[in-house]
Amino acid sequence: MNLKSKLGHFWRSIWEVVKWGYPARGLKVIGVTGTDGKTTTCHLIYDMFKEAGFKVALVSTVAAYIGSEEIDTGFHVTTPDAKFLQPFIKKAANAGMKYLVLETTSHGLDQHRVLGSNFFAGVITNITHEHLDYHQTFEKYRAAKAKLIRNSKFAVLNMNDSSFGYLKARARGQVIPFGKTKIRMSNPALVGEYNRYNVGAAVAVAKILGIRYSVVSKVVKNFAGVPGRMEEIKLGQPFRAMVDFAHTPNALEVLLRQLRKELPKSRNLILVFGSAGLRDKLKRPMMGQIAARLADQVIITAEDPRTESLTEIYKQIAGSGPGFIREDNRQLAINKAVKSAKMGDIVVVTGKGHEKSMCFGKEELPWSDQEAVKKAIKLVRD
């Protein structure tokens, strides 16, 4: 995005903040960014605040809430434009909310969409390879993430992330380091080491606000999970079927490593995935290498190709590596994966997660990985 466009976003955001009377100044806003784990961390914080009796609102990739009332967002990006965000904050303030948990992307930070949000705490879950189509370099991407903690009273940072030192040096408020939680993790919605970090981040925020350990542990125990994050489809089939949003190299690797741990001996891990068109191309071969190393069978398919050639996307993912299966039709790709699955195998479909549409050319068409997996299982069963 060029400077003129960024300035346009900046002035629009200023206008919306002034128009709605700077509504965030009456709230404590918790911003959450990072390459992976943002949405789960946001929902954990929101649930902890609710359980503690706090008046809290939430805007995440998958949902927006004012208290317990779900609000229709109508947007297909993680961080909405100020035209939605500022009236939402105003509505939340008018409803008596005192806290807002706001999922915040590098795009949203770079384009000033969250200007006027008055961040009380900024949480950065991790920073790994992503969005270099937009930011061009990892350094610029990381600098955009760091904007979240520039004026936050508290900077909640992952002490085990490679960018911890960089971020700590740029925090103007108090730095609150976090690592993997020590809370006993028996909830199937929070399996995997990466979720220990998500919980660790949420617990760090809860501690800042003085939320009791009993409240935190209750939320972790009963957390229902987030749609499209390690979401299991159960229709009585003899194999496991999962849908996950993993669309970055790091997210795909940690997901597949976790599923391999759960895979019975001599059983197969079957992966269906692709890569979004007109987006970060450098990650494609990285994800292909991860898939080849950790999955037993890989089917590459369409994932929001937009106007880009599926053949080019396939070549960039597969390279000159092993014989991946290509099936451009995502439903047929999922059908193939399900049909090939034997008792005890795991089928996992990644990249779309919670999303309800897929972009072909310049048109958004209705789509759901969950419904596609259910349809495939029913076809095999019938």
C-alpha cells in the first residue's frame, strides 16, 4: 500500500474517531496481534473477563460481542475499518462495557484502522513468516506489529519468541513476559504446545487486571474453542476429520506436529491445503516442504485463488519435491482425502478455518470447509 493510501486511511480513522466522540477513552482496550494464535488468545481473554464479571466486548476474526450479545460484523478481515470499529466501540461504551478485546492485524496497524483505540495492553503472541506480499520484508512486518505496544500501558510479550528482545526494546509501557502456561491442560479444545502459549498470554492479561486463579483455571477447563481452530468433525466415521485455519508455515508445522503425536502407530496423516492467490508467495515452498515432511498424503487444492493461476500456485508449493496430488476443486480434494482414509487415520483440511466464502477471480462464493468435510463423509458412508 502506497503512502497516499495510508494517509487516506489515517484521515478516515481520525474523522471516525472525532465523529463518534473518541469512544475508546472510556474503555480499557486489550489489543492482540501476532502471526498465529491471535483469535484463540482473544477469546480466552474475553471469556476470563466475562467469568470475572467484567463488562467486556470483543472483536475477533470469527465474532464480535458486546457483553453476551453477538454483533453481525459483515467484514471479511480480522481488523475492521474505522467505519465499523468506531461506532462499534461507541455502542459498547453506551452499553456499559468497560473493556474491549480487539484482534489486531499488521495490516490494521499499518493502515491506522485502530487509531484512537487507546490501548491499555498490547499482546503479541509471536512473529513468524507471513504477509510479506504486503510488508515486503520481515523487518517491516515486525515493525508494523510493534506499533501495538508503542503507546500501550502494558506490553505482554512472548519471552520465547525470537522477536522478544526487539519488541521489549520498543515497548514504552511495562513489559509483562509470558511463556507456556503451567495450568493443567486437559481440555481437548486447547491441545498442543502452541495453545499453552495462547493460554499463557491470556493468563498474563488476567493477572494485570487482578483476576483470580480460580476464574482463570475454570475458563481454561471449560473453554469451548474457536470455530475453525482444531475443529473436529464427528459423524461416526472410523477416522478423525479436522478443520484448521493454519495458513502460515509456523501454524502448519505446529498443527501437523501435534496431529502426528495423536496419530496411532502405522496410521496415516492426510492433509488437504492450498495457498491464497495474490498473497505471500514466499511461504508457499516453505509450506510444501513442511507438508512433505510431516504428512503421509498431501492433496493441494484451491484456497482463495483470486485471479492467480492455480498451476503457478501448485508449482510453487510442490516445487520439484515428492508427488503431491493436485485437485483444484476443493470439494473433490476433500472427497479424495476422506475416501482414502482408513480406520485410525487423521484427515486435516487447513487454510480456511472459520471462513464462509472463497474468492475465485474477483467473486466471493459461499464456502465452508466444515460443510465440505461433512458432505464428503456422508458420501463415503452412503
